[in-house]
Amino acid sequence: MITTLEGSMMLGAPARFGIAAARFNHFIVDALEAGCLDALRRHGVADEAIAIARVPGAFELPLVVQKMAKSGKYDVVIALGAVIRGSTPHFDHVAGACSRGLSSIAIDTGVPVIFGVLTVDSIEQAIERAGTKAGNKGAEAAVSAIEMISLLRGL
């Protein structure tokens, strides 16, 4: 018989959430953060169980997320940011470094790192993903965080 393991949207025991949020493109990231916090609260997470660290931009997220993950203070760390393509290759460097860094932190620490960083071609796409047509990716990151905590507790 096959056993399927998956997380649920119910935490059971309390959990601690770290959020690292970029200030660059703050008009987008602020909406992602609001969606993230709203979803956590709707799932019963108390404000006292949430800590937010602000960083200059998406490139700086991995270092702060790593520090948070290694601290032992958080069951999960959510990275929020927005990298919007411009007319130079800067986008590719920032988005690539951010995603590679965040991915490796989860593997290295065993602490789930949730990728709530938008990598989009235009401001319009960012706005769509920060609470309009495409939902709020910050809220989706919060739900993923809860599910990962639940799953890891069940393994």
C-alpha cells in the first residue's frame, strides 16, 4: 500500500514565522506582506509568532533569510520581494542570485524557505500578482509556509 504524506492547513501546535521583506519596489512588496500577514492571521497565527526583517532589496534576502533560518527562532522563513525586468541584464543577476540563494538555504538548514519573490516582466504583472487579477502571492506564500510546517512535523 502506498503512503501519501502531505501537509495540512492546520498547524496543531504553535509555530514561529520569520518574514524577510525587501524594501525595493515597496509598493508591490507592501501588498505582498499585507496578504501574507492576513493569511497567517486567518489561519490562527498570532502576531507574537511573526517577526519581520526588512532588507534593501531582493539581492539581500538570502543573507538575512539564512541568518533567520539558522537562528533556531523560526519554524519557517518567508521571503517577500519583487524583481521587475528592466532594459538591462540586472534583472537576471538579481533574480537568479536570489532564487539560488534561498533554495540552498532551505536545503542547508532544513528550515523551509518560502519563495514569495515576484520575478516579472512588468509593473502591471507585479500588480496583478500582489492582490488583483492573479491573487496575492504573499498570501499564497503564507499558506505554503503553514503546509510545509505541517508536512515536516508529520515526516
